[in-house]
Amino acid sequence: KKTLGNFYFSHQNYEKALRIYTAAADMIIELKLHESDDKGTSPEGAKQLVIDCLNNASLSQIRLGQYKEAKNTCGKVIQNWDKDNMKALCRAAHASILDGTFVEAEASIKAALSVHAEDKDALKMQQLYRKKKRQYIETERKLYSKMASAFVEKDNSEMSSSDLPSNDYSTGGTGTEYAFS
């Protein structure tokens, strides 16, 4: 099933690949994980196959724009199978970057780099994270700037000169009419 999933993935049919990878992982968990099969697959080999299928499923989910689901799938690998799995950590970071959850992305990147400080995929995710976060901050800054200028323009256009306090002392005012007490 994993090979069939790879076929559909390579032909960019990510939905079908995702279904196959998920079904393969579920089937392996149910049937083979606790005993070796007639082809000599050990429980350790079955475990690695589950990890591979889940990692491939998470990549399919990323390609489909299903970032939350991809993070959940990576979380299954990390929590249930291999806490130091570089593919799962990097794909969790990638999905988090793409959906704008920068705190999660940073945590995944830090975890990946703590496992393997020179991993090229983890370093690539770190660069992408920094770039996307800068873009986000710049976009947010422009948005707030535009909102603030709109409020200032609105306030200025609504306020007429008759709304302003008079500073004309020649009319007999003491100049304390608007003083704070």
C-alpha cells in the first residue's frame, strides 16, 4: 500500500495518496505491529513502516493545504512512535509556518535542531520561519498603520474649528476655562 501511495503522490494525486498512506498505517498497526508476518517483517520494521506512512500522509496533507491535519499527523509520529523523528518535526514546523502558527513552528524547529543541529531540512525550515515571520510582522505593521491613519483622518474630518476651545483672551476670558483642576 505504501508503494501505491507513493505512485499517487508522484502523480500529484495527493488526496488518493493520503487515503492510501492512512489506510496502510492503520492496517499495519492493527495487523502486524505486535508480531512478525509471514514475509519476515519484524515489529520494529512494522513500526518504521507506520512512521513512513504517517510522514508521507503529513506531506500529502501539506500539499493539500490541510495544515492542522498535517500537524496532528506529525504529532502522532512524535508522540506515539519516535519523538526525535526529523521528518515529522520538520513537517510539523512547515505546516505551522504555512498556517501562521509561529509559536508552534518555532517549537518544532527548536526540537528538530536539538536532535540534529546541522540537519539541512531543519535549517531550511528555520530560514523559512524567519522569512515568513518577518513578512507577517511587516504586513501587520502596514495594516495597523493604515488603520491608525484612517482613524486620524476620520477624527480630523469630523472635528470642525467650532469644536476647538477658544484661546482668545480679548473677549474677557480668563484663559482658565479649559484648565485642568
